[in-house]
Amino acid sequence: MKTALIACFVLMVCQTTAQNSAAPYLLTRTTGKLPALSYGLGEDRLGGAKIGYVDSNVLMRVVDSTRDMYTVQLSKLHKAYIERSYLKPDSAQKEKPFYLTNSFSVKGDSLYDYVGINMEEKLPYRSYMEINPSRIVVDIYGVQSNTNWITQLTSLKEIKNVYYNQVEDDVLRVFIELQHKQHWGYSIGYKGKYLVIKVKRQPRKLDLRYLTIAIDAGHGGTNSGTGGVNAKYEEKYYTLLFAKALEKQLRKRGVKKIIMTRTTDTTFDNKDRILFLQQQDPDFLISLHLNSSSNPEVNGVSTYYKHIGYRPLTQYILNRMLELKLNEFGNVGSFNFVLNSPTDFPNCLLEIAFLSNEADEKKIIRSQFHDDVAKKVYAGMQDWLKGLK
């Protein structure tokens, strides 16, 4: 009887193995402009909540789909979602049963520090910032560690320590401890067989006159933004006036390196703005907008950030803006606005006031208010840098 049961069990296993010989997923590669992983299928007016951007040509297993999204299996226990247009089939790829990491290389050059992780394949990853202590955390999915040494050179300036844990059978977590409390930015991408995390250093002089500041006038061209109650123009018109007033204030204070995402009423896609800013590599970004609500009584000023390491800048600017006797709408974190998404540089979204509120609108249309806002944003920047010293 026992022999018959064993034979039956072996037959069932063989049949199941034969049935599952075909992979229950489609192998694909990331492609397109700033492919991003999302946590789920939920959406609001800003889109679904994003895990973060990933490099192109990263291997992804598609296990399910909706009309617009693919479900990708990052590891045994982790899934994510990505827009269908950002994946292309990879029929030539023969997947290995598992992938390994190799040695780490941690070094600096004249401008940046780098962590290079030797990989067998371009696998998906996510990253996030931590504070107190300040560090960058990177999760690499679908990989097992075969890292037996991490070489760290004395050329490092910002990176204090690098180490890792195999937190799951197929998830490697890398910790990058930083020297300074303030996060100044980092980028992640593949270079050959290495996953490279490029870490920005704290500027030598914490003085606005020596920093590169990016100013983004929200909307523009075909993207008009919100309208007002009585105002003649739309949001895109006023954000440009505020941006030019801030530029003028900074130049008056001796700031020479200023990057403007637009100086006229031109259409500039937000993802193209990110790519442009990544190339320009500012020390930080201020994005200027005007708010709106279906409730005409709602009013006030607010600042926004996505990454916790960039919150301090938004707090200092909000505190200064409140001196203009605007009501406080709040300091909003984990915000899903596109220009808050990059990890490359500190950034602050400033919603100056509500165009949909009549009292706020009266302020917004006044040229004196544009100058007053510019002075308060400048003062907030100064406060932030003083706090770092």
C-alpha cells in the first residue's frame, strides 16, 4: 500500500512539473522616458503612488495586466505595477534560476561619491531616504548575495559607510550612510554590469551666491493650470511672474547660477523638465504653483515634498511665507507631484496661494506681492542653509 502511494505521489509531481514547464510570466525590459514603478492600481489627479523611477533595459517579469498597467513580479514576495508603454518583450532572454551579486566598489572622484554593485543582470530596484542618521537605502530584487568584500577608498567625501543585508531570500538591501544630516541627492542606474548609486556631496560653501538654483514656473503653453475667480489670466501666467521675481531677487543678492525651466509661455512636459534638470544638476529646485479648490473658502500657502530627506527646505520656506499673513494650508509630505519625484537634488513645491479664493486672488495679481513672495522664498533658503551650519 505504501509503495503504491509513493508511486502515485511521484506521478503527480511529474505531471505538475510538465504542466508548469512553460514560464507563467512574460520577460520584458524597461524602455521609454523615465519608467516608474507604482505601488498599486489606485489613482488620483496626480496618478498612482510611485515607488520610484528605474533605469532603462531593466529585466521585468510580467505576471498580469490591466488595460493600462502591467503587474510585475519583483521577487517572490513583492509585486509592482508599471504602465504598459514602458515595457518591451525580451524573447531572446533566457532567465537564470537565480542571480548573484559580486563585489562592491565604493569610491569618489572630484565631484561625487559612487557605490558600484557588480551584478549578473539588470534587475529591478527601489530606493528611499532615511534621516537621523541620514542614509540612502536601496533594495535590489530577485538577487542573492555573493558579495564577500566591499572596497571603500579614501577618495570618499560624503559616504561614511556602506553595508548590506540579505533581508529576504531574493532581496538584497544596501545601506549607504552619509556624513551630513542634509541629503543633497543621488541617482541610480546601470553602467555595464554595475548598479551605480551616484551620491552628491554637500557644497563646500553653504552660501546661495555659490550654489546653482533651479526655478520652475509651473505649467505653461498648452498646460494652463487652474483659473481664478475674477483674474484675467490663468495659473501659468502668474507662476511665470513669480518665477521672474524670484530670479530678480536672487540676482540682486549675488546669485549667479540660476536655471529657469521656462522664461516664456511655452509648453514643457514635466518629464522633460526632470530630464532637463538632471542634465543641469542644480543644488536644489523651487517649483512655483498656485492652488485651487472646489470650495471657494479654502485658502492659504503650502509647501510639498516627496522624500523625507528634502523636508527641511520646504519647512523653512513655509515658515517665511506665513509672514505674509497668509493662512497655513500645510507642509505636505510623500506628495506625488512629478517634480517632487527626483532624488537627484533637494526640491520644494510651493503653492503660493489659492486662485480659487477671492481674497488670495487679490494678492496674487499684485506685482508687489510677487516681490514680497520672492523675498520670503529667498529668506527661507537662507534660513535652511544657516540651519545646516
